Amino acid sequence: MRATDNGVWDPFGTLRRGLWIGGGQWAGKTTVARLLAVRYGLTAYHYDYHDARGHDDRRVARRVRLGQSPDAPDPDATWVNTNPQEMAAETLAGFPVRFEWALDDLRGLVSGRPIVAEGWGLRPELVAPIIDSPRRMVVMVPTEGFRERQLRELPRTATVGHGVSDPARAQRNRLGRDRLVADDAARSARRLSIRVIEVDGTQDADAVADIVADHFRPYLPPLEDRGH
């Protein structure tokens, strides 16, 4: 059995060789990971996609084990009848459990090149014990101006869930939660000497990917290996 230096089960060495992009919502993490995957022949793991689709059975099973209803929480309870501080606290408390599910996904991946994993649930304090150097991770957070631009331009940011009684309040709560979670990720990263990249929209996605690629340079294959 193989393990990381911290004793985390890592049967194929995928976790210790991984590159990690964490941070806030709407910072462009998915786009950057996709660009790096195409440029360098990496395998990209998108946390949000797997968490929303592949982990639901685990989520239901966990609710049952805790004596809760297997049904999803009421949308109003989640988004409307709450506040950003409560939502952020609940989100942060749930990340460690969800991180273990992501690690299980990643353990099943084998690649001759590093795997780049991205998502807001890939928290610095959870990733740091696995990696051999802080340089294997970056945390991307949007500035307030860039977040507002994303809200205007990305269709998927326009609504929150389905069936909420007060969509405007739900959206305000979500945005407040996202700010708090992003700020917490940046503080955690700086405490662990993990690089924080503030995305303000003055550079396009390719330019931001260049910055991230330069940070990951020691672990990336030469571009000429990809036929460039």
C-alpha cells in the first residue's frame, strides 16, 4: 500500500503528484485547469462537476447515518431563511467530508503526467498535508469587480437553485457566502505559504493560465513534448 508522507492512502501516487487549484467561486479555476490540460496533456479533475453529480449517493447516505431525512434540504431553508455567515460556516464545515469523496475519485485516476484538480472545495488546509511542496497548489480568488462582471456575463450565475420563494434574497445570500468562503481560502493559503492569485479581469484566461503554468513549472512537462 502506498501513502503520502502524511499517511494518506495514495495507491497510484496520483495525489502526491497532483497539481491543485483552489479558491473562490467565479475566479476562472475551471477554465484555467482546462487550458493547462490541453496545453500540457494533463488530466483535469473538476470538483464541482463530480460533487454535483457523482457524490449525491454519498451525500444521501451520510444524511441517513446522521438521522436526517434522505431528501435534499428545502430550498428556502438553504438559500432564503438564513444569512451569509451561517451559509459560509455550514459550507466550510462540510468541505472536509466532501474532500474525502474527491480524494476517492482522484485515487482512481492514473496518468503519465500530473493531474490538475480544481474546485472551491479543494481547500488549502486540506491539500497542504498531502503535497510535498506549497508550489503544487495555487488559490484563485476573484476581486469584487471581477465577481460582478462574472455575474453579468455568465448565464449560470443568474439564478440560485429551483423553487425558492425570494430569488433576489437567495442570490444576495449566495454572493455573501461566496465572498466569505473566498476570503477564508485566501487567508488559509497565505498562512500555509500557498500562492494566492487575485483575478481582476484585466488579463484574459490564457494570460491567467500562463501565470498558473509558470507557478507549476517544475512539475509540468516541456511544451515541446506536446508538439508545440
